[in-house]
Amino acid sequence: MNKILCIGEALIDMICTDKGSSLSDGNNFLKKPGGAPTNVAAAIAALGGHAQLAAKVGVDPFGNHLVQTMKAFKVDTSYMLQDENYFTTFAFVSLLQNGERDFYFNRGADGQLSAAEIAAIPLEEVAVVHFGSATAFLPGPLQQAYISLLNRCITNGIFVSFDPNYRHLLFQKNIENFKQQSWQFIKQCNFYKVSDEEAMLLTGTQKLEAATTILQQESDAVFAITLGKEGTLLRINNTTTIIDSIAVTPVDTTGAGDAFVGAVLYQLGKKPKNSLTSIEAAEWQAMVVNANKAGARTCEYLGAMEAFKHLSNDIFK
């Protein structure tokens, strides 16, 4: 099993459990470990893969909790650094009566992961590097660390995976900057996953067909567009296929996209390192079928990390 390196934010989601209350009015909060690349690393490891996580947290109880959570999943935390000068990053979220989210982002250690620290990570045995952006496209050392690692992957012929993880509440005032940075990765990666909303946002279109056409024209990468209950659109070799979704009664969709990506990368990790850019369409389709199963399984439990405890490669049978 080849190593898969995930880079990006590790943070604590503080979810207000007082239904309909704003953050200022809410009194009860549920602590959940999170961060998109953190979720992906946990999903890969839960399925039996060899995942490494490059991230930064604080030297505090919450940073300790994130490290211990990853270790419990058997993720390699050798490059999960703790910084005594910054507190662990928090995202506070509450669902209001009108369905909108009340959100406050208290950024700390995650944004301080530097290019120099990333440069110290050996890549000789790494087959895939996954970039799950979200906070990495905000100003800070992590932004440059992403670009530095991307260039290093390209130089060394390492398979690059990307998921933009757009969060409107983080980028609502700077959407164009987010799009510009995302396109830099889309044009240079080997595989990426977007939701249908992200596909249309990044291409400036209002229909999925038009978005798909632009994405095909601008990148040679294999890509998947998740369509919820409508399935997953897979593009490879200028051919698109819709892979059916798995019917479930969802309890919580949090982490389903990360489980999907984790399942794809887990399967890539089982293949010879030098074969990853020459996988046939039929193999990709089979991998996406399995990835849809992982996403569906995640929807059956409350919370991403809790759901990942129930992930195993048995679901692919």
C-alpha cells in the first residue's frame, strides 16, 4: 500500500445544538474534530490505507484531541505539527430558523504551516498528495506551503489530487481570488472532485452541462462532479459517465464528500505508483462506484469522524 499525503487544515468544529439559535444566543455546543483534508486522511486510514496528514494545531487540549483522533484512525501524524504560539483553529456554526448558517471562524495554528516545514517531508515513498483547500486559500503561510508542495509534486512526478471545498462564509467577499487559486490546481492536478455547485461557481455558468464542457477544455485531469442523489459525473479521456448514487436515508451528510475522495485515494494507493496516470476508464468507473458507497455509508451516521469508524473496505464487496 503506497503512502498518501493529505495537506491542509485540522480544526475543531463547534456546532451549536440549540436549534434555530444564533451563535450569540446559543448556549450548547458540540465539539467535533474536522477540516476537509483531515477527514480525507481519516477516511483513507479507516478503509485500510496508509495516510499521512500534514497540518498544524496548537499546543492545547483541542490540538491534542485532533492528534489523538488521527492516531486512533492509524493516520501517520509525524507531520501533524503543534505550535505553541498559536491556538488550534475553531469554526463555530449554528443553523438558524430560516435555514441559513450563522458562522464564525477563529483562525489559529492551521494557517501557520509553512513551506519550509512542508519541504522537510520526504516524498520518495508518497504516491499521491491530496490538497483539500478550504482555509489554505486564505492569506497566511499555508497558502504558500500549498504552492510550494504542488510545484514539488509536479517536479517529482507525484500524482496530485485536489478538492476546492468552497465555503461561502469564508470567501463571500473574495470569490474571485478563491476561483483563481482553484484554477491553478485544477490545471495542474491529476484528479479533482467538485460538487455541482462548485463546478458552476468555478466556470461562471448556471448549468451543469456548460460547466462540464469548460472543465473538460481547461484541464486534462480526471474529474468527478458529485450530484447528490443524482449520482456522480466522471470525466476521463474526454468522455463523461454518470455513476449512480447509493440509495440511503441520510442522517447527516457531513463528511460524505471527504469519504468519497478518501475512497478514491485509498484505491489509488493500492495500485503501482507508476501506473496512476494510465488507469483505464473502466477501472475509474469501478473506483467511483466504490467511492459512492463510502459516501453513502458516511451519511448514515451523525458526524464525519463517527461515520468513518464504520468505514471499511468490506463495503466495496
